[in-house]
Amino acid sequence: MLAYTYKNPGVFELTEKSKPQLLNSKDAIIRITMSSICSSDLHIKHGFVPKAVLGITVGHEMVGIVEEVGADVKNIKTGDRVAVNVETFCGECFFCKNGYVNNCIDKNGGWALGCRIDGAQAEYVRVPFADQGLNKIPKTVSDEQALFAGDILATGFWAAKISEIKEDDTVLIIGAGPTGICTLICTMLKNPKKIIVCEKDEARREFIKKHYPKIIVTEPENCIKVVNYESAHGGADVVLEVAGSEDTFKMAWSAARPNAIVTIVALYDKPMILPLPDMYGKNLTFKTGGVDACDCEEILSLIEQGKIDTTPLITHKYPLQNIEKAYEIFEKRQDNVIKIAIVNQ
């Protein structure tokens, strides 16, 4: 089968691999119908993910059809259309039982697909712990609608959930890339009083204005001024940082009011420093970490109900055979790209 493979730091290559086989009674084999490219894939390509294993098939955003299941798989069957969770998790350890599935202690737990074991940008994939990692796609939901349920949409849902957003809040979201837009969509479900999105890219600001006209949009140089004007208490009640740079990290705590919640959604490529003397007395609560993507069933239900729609994010489609061109467009941000769907023929 065709598989896009991590050959060396800086090098991905489309190669031929053997079709995966069941290795455990809790595994499932999925025939992938659609996948996508994530910025985390670029982090792997450029060596920013130390746990990534050379030779693995990359990619962790996917939907497909169940081809084969192990003897102990109970919740799905051959022929089911499924969304695949970015994280694999045993469902039995302390962390899984408490919803902290990103910290599953199994060797294949957490973010394994497309990082430590073969992932999505291929014709087939083996999914460990299939009963936890796969969710049936409702009949009325298309592949395009379900594509992001297991990763960036799950990330936005998790971020909004842990941020304790209230209806009187002014919420600042820093970054309007794909994950930032998913975070915005899920924040809107909380019905805060105001949402402000800060984004440096003009095309992405225009995307937000077009698709979410009630959202306040600003560029970084005016962000603090806009937040102070729109806020009742000297800053945003909740800040979600989804951009991932040193400047946006500083902006996140600077734009927050005293006693605010600052949720760090972004993945950084170097350490960030908390300048505690500068923020002394603001009494901020920071929430950080990788997504606990265990809400996919609820997310798919919200999609089915029409309360979530991420299809506008798919600005480009390419077949797997042309994935290198898709990566070039995505990495260089050409042609106002947001997300690219990789479609298997």
C-alpha cells in the first residue's frame, strides 16, 4: 500500500509498505477514505517531536471503514464508518478512568498514531484499543464533516471545556489557524458575551469575518487595545493561546484580566518562560497540555445536530498519490489554505 513515511529529519517520502495486520485482539484495521495534514506533522518533519520514530507513516487525522477487528473488539464491526481518535488509550488505567487519556500509561497510549506507530496518510491503518479509539460516524454525517472530530476539533472542544467559560465572559482566542478556528467553534457553544480573535494573517482574518460575522477580529498590534476596550475588567476573562510563538505566549498573559484563566492550546518549538515578577499580583490560572480527546462521540452528535460545521476549513483536496504537493501548499501557506483533505481513491 502507499504510505507517506518519515524517512529522516526534514524528509517525508511516499513509499510502498505492507498492509497492516492485527497485532492484538483489541486492534482494528481501517481502510482510510480521507485523511488530512496537521501542523503537528510539520513539527515531526522538522525534528520538533523527539518521540517521533523514523520510518513511521505520518498523519493522525482520518476517517475510514472498518476492514477487520480483533476478537475482543465489542463496539464496532466490519463495515462501520468510523472517525479515528488522535489518541489511543487503554480505558483501564488511572489516567484513562479519569478522562486524562493523553496520559494513558500503555506503551501505545496517548499520541501514538503517526508519531510512534504508523498513522493516517496511507491506504490502511492499524488502530490499537479500537473500542476506545474509534467512533461510528452517523449516517447523515459525511467524511468531510467528521474528518476533524478526532484531532483538531477534539482539541478545540477540550480547550473550551477546561477553560470554564461563562456567559458573561469576554474570551480572547489567539490564532486563527485550523486549531484556532476549531477552538472558536467550540467556544461559541459556550455562548460567552464576547469573543475576540487575534490573527496576524489577513486572509485568515477575512475567513473569520466571512464565516463568523459576530466575532470581533483584530491583528496582533492592536490586540491589547481591542481587548481592553471590549472587556469590563481590564482584560479578557479567558484567553486561549492557539498560535504557538513567544510573542503570542506573552500576549496571552498580558491580555488577561487579574484572576483570569489562560489556556495554552498551542504546541511550541522551544521552551517558554513565565516572567513571574512581571505578572505578580495578576493571580492567573494557567491550563496547559495535550488534548484529552475522549469526547469524540459527543462531537459527532453535535455535528449530526448541525451545531458544529468544520467543512469550510477544507479549502483543498488532493489524492494520496499527490500528497507531496498538498504538503507543499500547506507548509508554505499557499493559496489561502486552511486545511487539505487527502482523499483515497
